[in-house]
Amino acid sequence: MIVATHRVKFEPVDIEIDVDQDENVLQAAFRQGYMLAHGCKAGQCSACKAYLLEGDTDLAKYSTFALSDMEREEGYTLLCKTHVYSDATIELLHYDEDTLRNANPIRTVPTRVAEIEALTHDIRRLRLTLVTPGDMPFVSGQYVDIHVPGTDETRSFSMANTAVQRDYLEFIIKLYPGGLFSGLLENGLKPGDPLDVTGPYGTCTLRERSQRDLLFLGGGAGMAPLWSLVNALAETGSKRKVVYYYGARTPRDIFYASQMSAIGSRLPNYRSVLALSEVGPGQDWNGEVGLITDIVDRLEPDLTEHEAYICGPPPMVDAAIALLERRGIPPERIYFDKFTTTASPDRALAQRR
Ligand SMILES: Cc1cc2nc3c(=O)[nH]c(=O)nc-3n(C[C@H](O)[C@H](O)[C@H](O)COP(=O)(O)OP(=O)(O)OC[C@H]3O[C@@H](n4cnc5c(N)ncnc54)[C@H](O)[C@@H]3O)c2cc1C
């Protein structure tokens, strides 16, 4: 069957791409090397919201939390769900000139499970060996979609290793009860098993041209991309001033604590702060206690010239963005990945019952 292709122009960046009728606009942009702003890629988070200036389009199933009926009537659209049926012009609402062009083209490559290690009671380190080394060039801080074996579903996971390692991809993954993919790390997958991954995606990558002081702020599995970024700075012996805040809940949720401080031996202007939000009486903890955002607020006297990278659960990321903006970092210097769930609303609802 021949699929019709249409031309889509993006304003105000003056980029044009071809979009096949059976793919969405976001996929088409990735395929042609443009890393548009996006989040869940599943019509649930609104990070790829844009404005349709002209053209005949339709949207596949999405959540009205991401795009309300009123917004849709006004002409807003979600690029991850938009199919075009004529040439079209779309205004991008969020874009970053530093990462928009020359992205590594998205590809699907085979890997094999190399190791699964328990870092805490509910966090696993997963290492996948690339069947062909160098087959997944990425930029530190990016993520891939792992295909869940035996299903049509994928789950997004950020690389925790840096881009110089060409023969493997490493991940830090939180286990969710009944989690379609994370559940397999408990009793499904074993070394040698094949897994396909598609990528690389994402814009939570270091702005190389900047020499600003850096603030990294993460929680839970949000350690993964930040770990990659901090190690990438260490690999180049960066002299930039770096402060790395990481928040966990209880003492049993801590991992990589000694590695977090040890990295200071390779970065001359580095400081790390590990904080717990729930420390019970009698628990052995001498460090900071409280929500990681409150601790940043208390310990950082002046953030106005900083550049910030935030990764973790959506409520933590939202709270951190609000704090950093209030403390004077403009939105265009705050980069983040929200670890939104990719589970379909129906599936997530069924699991909550
Ligand atoms: C850009 C990006 C990068 C990501 N990187 C990582 C990463 O490095 N490490 C990592 O562990 N995760 C990461 N995630 C989240 C990951 O893609 C999965 O959504 C999550 O791990 C659950 O997948 P699952 O198949 O195990 O569970 P699912 O079957 O999808 O869900 C199981 C249950 O857990 C709930 N659930 C799933 N995810 C969340 C959540 N984030 N918060 C609260 N409840 C949730 C679901 O609603 C459902 O009830 C990332 C997400 C995005 C969008």
C-alpha cells in the first residue's frame, strides 16, 4: 500500500520535514534528525504541545489532561498524536536551538541483557550489551525506549552510563508493583536475553557552549541521567562549578552514596548533597533531612547565574522547576526529564484498583 506523504513546516524555526500519513509528526521529526521538545510520547504529558497554523490534521487517542477540549478547539495539538492529511504549518511553543538540529537519527537496535543488580529494595541497575558496538550513538543525558518482550509496548529509560561507552547501555530502574517492564527485572529477564531498544531521545543534555555553574537535582531513579551527565563532566576534567543534589526517602532507598562523593576527586569544583525526606527515630543518618527542593532552597544562597538539570518523578520535577524559577533561574536555563509513566491510562487505572 502506498502511504501519502505531506510537507510540514515548523515556525518560527524554519524547518520542513516529510510526514507519512501513518506516522505522527513527532516520529517523523525524530526520523529526520530533529529533536523536538517532548515527554511521554504517549499523549499524556503535554510536553510536545504545539499550535496548528494551517493544514488538515487529526489526533490519535490522547488524554484530555494533556490537551483540553478547549485548547484543541483553539488550534493546539499534541505532536506525538498528530497525523497530517495535507501540507501543514505548525508553530512550536517550546524548542531549544542547541538540541533541535543534527540529532542522532532514531533507530531500533538489538541488545542482550548483561547484568541485573539490586541497588536497593526497589531499584535495579540493568546493563544491556549492544549486539553491534557503537550502534546506538547518544549524547549523555538522553534516553531510549526499551521494547517490552511479547507486547507492542515500550518504556522509556535514561542511560546512566556516558556516551563514550560504545558497547553497552546502563540503566537505573525503579520497580513498580505489576510494572510491565520493571516487573521483568524481578523474575522475567536473565543475562543473555534479547531486548530491542529504540532511540536515542531527549534534550536533557549538557549545553557544551555554556560555562555557567551547574546545579543537578534528582530523586529516585532520576539518578540515571544525572549520573551520566556528572560522569561526562568528570571524563573531560571540567572545571565548571557543579553541585549535585539527590533526594531519597528513607535510609534503605540510598544507593551510590560513596560514588556521589568520590566523583569529587575527578571534578575540582564539585559538591554533592544527599538528603532523606523520611528519617524515623533511631535511624542512623547524619546527613540532610527534608524534601530535596527545600534543602536546595536553604543551602544555595544565589542561583541566579546557574544552569539547572532536573530528573525524577513528575511531582518532584514540577516542585523543583517552581523553586528554581522563584530563585531566579529563567526557564530557558532549566532542563529536565519528567519520568512520566508510559502505561496507558486504562492499564494504569486497572492496576490502581
Ligand atoms: C523521558 C523518560 C525517561 C525515563 N527514565 C527512567 C529511568 O531512567 N528509570 C526509571 O525507573 N524510569 C524512567 N522513566 C519511567 C519509565 O518509562 C516507566 O514509566 C516506569 O519505569 C514504569 O514502567 P513499568 O512498565 O515498570 O510500569 P507500568 O506497567 O508502566 O506501570 C505500573 C504501575 O506503576 C505506575 N507508575 C508507573 N510509572 C510511574 C511513575 N513514574 N510514577 C508513579 N507511578 C508510576 C503506573 O501508573 C502503574 O500503576 C522515564 C520516563 C520518561 C518519560
